[in-house]
Amino acid sequence: MLKKFLLHIISILSCTFIFGQNEKVIYLQVITKKDTIQNTFNDFKSLENHIDQISEEIQREGFFASYYTAPLRINDSIYSSQLISHSKTNIVHIENWDALQAFSIDNKKDFLKSDAIIPYLKGLNKEFSSQGSPFNKVQLKNLRTKNDTLFASLHISNIAPRKVDSIIIKGYPRFPQTFAKHFAGIRKGMLYNNERIIEKANSLNNLPFVNTIKPAEVLFNPKKTTLYIYVKKKNANNFDGFLGFATNEESGSFELNGYLNLNLVNNLHFGETLNLAYKSDNEDQTQLNIKAKLPYIFKTPLGLVGQINIFRQKETFSSTELRLGLNYALSPKSEVLVGFTSTESADLMNNTAVAGIISRDFDASFANVQYQFTQRKESLLFPIKTSILLDSEIGSRQESLQPKVNQYKIQLKGNHIFQINKRNSVYIQNETRYLNSDNYIANELFRFGGILSIRGFEENSLRASFYNVTNTEYRFQLSEAIYAHSIIDFAIIDNQASRTTTDPTPIGGDNLTSFGIGLGLITKSGLFKLNYANGTSDNIPFEFSNSKVHFSLTAFF
């Protein structure tokens, strides 16, 4: 472009663009001393845009005062544009920074190279826009040259910052406004910043019950700024369950166990969630868990979380755990919770000594602090990309006629999807739980095992005072609705409970592994999953008869 410009200077100080028009196109001829260049355009607007473009290219080379005039009509088919040329500039010196002290500018520069001045001015304009002044203009005035240096004054149009006066939600009239204010951080009176507003509006996609359908828009009136956010409600309720099939190791008979989970989300248009889970297995264990979350109570940033968990092992013990807490959203993806946990457990064995199971009546109370991070993505098969949960509890356990025992618990759980390409990914999840106590009893230990922890083992068949479980899957996505995956799980467990009432020796630890394959596909009824896994440990050798098959179906409504 610079070469063409110099050719113009050598030949004539002004040149004429001749635009000829036929029935379908407009053509442009640039005539220089050495050659002729012809460009064609579909319409006159494209021709004008081209002139603006080559003018900008000349100025970026340092010919700031040079430009092409607007096309002048000669007759029905010919237009002319004159090149107004000036000498090239290498350095730009801004002289009036002292007069601009009233403006908040972080990046002040006195001297700039000619090819950096236009990006610099655009950067200043963007800086003012981020401060709520989208209509500010930044330009150079009082231009004068000396040798290869351009001396100029920076002129900034002083337009008052804009603030968001009203927020209108389109597409979902009953959308809970508190989520726009506290979850996304969009509120009346905030300074207008287009990039931040779009980013904040898009953060609503991290809610399970809405999707944004197009970028946020702003309507500017002389005295009012109105923000429009476009969302649509999506079905977030889901019901899932699974059936497990196995062979009893002692009797050799066929056994069945299962799990049902119901999630109700935003049915009252308040953003509330209600979870009900019921689990039963072949060891005569039943578990009922009910959890409710009420966000932004009384339009404050705080939410209320309540949970009750009832566990019963037939003829052994029963436990009831109650949790209450207040949560606060740190960002659209993370939140903290401070709460209280109370547990009451009853021994159903009447002090009968059973190897490995010593249960007693006790009450326990804990104060807990929890942090949770969740990053979602648009996928029915894999809706959670990253999740982190950190929970710590400190409290005590009280048995009848026994001294109080101080305890603390820690839980750390995280998972992430490593996307290799469109079809291939690796999923890794790790969970660690630890109970610290002077002594342990069976009905306070962690219970795990099965499809939701380490696969290939019976549901809730494992007990430990400490365990670490790692789940891995290599996933191959056959289509948008079906995928196959491997199952490789590892676990380290330690059980510090006494073996019997007469033998205080701890039960000890074990290493567990499981291998298998799985399949997931989206059907008309929902997301169907099939897992086949076989678990082994230091004490359990590999046998095909120990394999576990699990079916699950998650239906959205």
C-alpha cells in the first residue's frame, strides 16, 4: 500500500478513480504512472468502504494527514476521488497531558511510533467505554509537524458516564430477578460497560434452569439506559434411578438393588431446588436423603440450605443426620456455606457382638464450612465440565455415660473432563474423606461403594474412617447422543474401628480396584446408562461371578 502511495506522489499529487457501472457491477480503476489496477464492486456502498479502507492503510503507514476525498459524481457512470497528500510522520508527540488530569487514564504516553498511535487511541476509547462512557471520542487536534515528528493535542469529548437505569428480562417473564442481581452481578445503577455486561449476562448459562438465547442489548435514550437480557426457561427437573444385578457370594442366588433420585428445580420460579433420594440394597440397608435449597432469601445474597439423611441397616443400627446452613455465592460458579450438623444414632443390636460391627447409641454435633465450584457446559451427555467440593467439620460425639470425644471431618471431591478433541475425552474424579477421632464405632463410619463411588462393589458395602477413591473413564463419543467409555477405579481405605468388643485391634486398610466398560445414550425417555464392572481387593480375588451390572435412566421434565 505504501508503494502505491509513493507512486502517486511521483506521478501527480492528485489522482482520479474512475468508476464505471454496467448492469450488475461497479468497477474502479486506479491509474498510476507504471500500471493500472482495477477492482470490482457489487454496489456503491462497497466502493465507499474500499476508499475508507485504503485511506486507513495510508494513515497506518504514517501519512496521518493524507486521505482520499469522498467520491464526486462526474456523470451517470463516472466518479472521482482526490488524494490529499502530506509528508510521512515517524513519531507522534502528545503535548497536553497536564490539561487532561481530570480524566482517569492509566496508560499515558508522551511519544509513540506512528504505527502505534491508532491502536493507542482505540485503546483509550475502550478504556473510557469501560468506565461507563461509550460515546466518548478521542482524537488528535492542533496538528503541526517538524521534521518527521507530529505534535498534537489529545482531545477527549467529555460525555457523562452512563448507568443502567432499568433491566428488562425477555423470553422468561417470571425469571427470578434476584439471580440477575446477586448471581450475575447485574443491577440498576451499575456503570455501563458493554463487554462486562455481556459477560455477566452469559454467566446466567451456569444456572441449570435457563439459557441465554442471544447477547444482551442496550437501548440508549437521552436520559435513560435500558438493558435487555434474553433468556429462555429450560427443563431442569430430573428423575434418575438404577438397578443393580449381582450374584450372592454365599447362596449363589440372583439379587437386585436400586437407587432413585428426584431433583425439582425452579418450579416455583424462585430458583429453589429440592432433592429426594432413596437407596436400598441387598444388605438390608435403606437410605433416605432430602435436601432443599432456597436461594437469596428476602432478596439478600444469602441462601438457606437444609438437609435430612436417614440411614438404617436392618437389625444393626439407624442414624438420622440433620444439616442447616447459610450459603453465599462468591461468583456465578462458586459459593461458600457455613452451617451446623446434628446426628443421632441408635444401636439395634442390643449390645450383641458381631465381628467388624460395633455400634452404640450416640449423639454428635458439628460446625461446618463448605466451598463448592461448578462449571457447566451445554451438553446433555456431560453437563458438568468441572466440579470441586471442599467440606470441613469440627465437633464432638457423645455416648451415654461416656466422656465426650472431639472429632473433625474433611471431605474433598473434584472431577474434570479433559477434552482431547470433539469425540475423545478423559474423565477423572477423586474423592477423599477422613474422620479423626480418639476411637471409632461402626455407625459413625463413612459408607460407600457402588455406581456413585467405586464401581464393581455393592452399594454402601464398604465402611471406613478414611478413604480415597479415584474414578477414571476414557470416553469416545459416537454421536451427539451416544458414547462408550472404559471404567478403571482405584480406592485406598482404612478402617480404624475395633474388630470386636473383646479385640480392640483396628480392622485395618485395603486396596481396591475395579475394571469395566460402560455405555450412555440419549433416548426419548432420557439419558440411559449401562455399566459393567468387576471389583477386586487385596482380600477378594478376581472372579467373573463378582461382576456387577448397573442400569440407570435420567429423565428430564
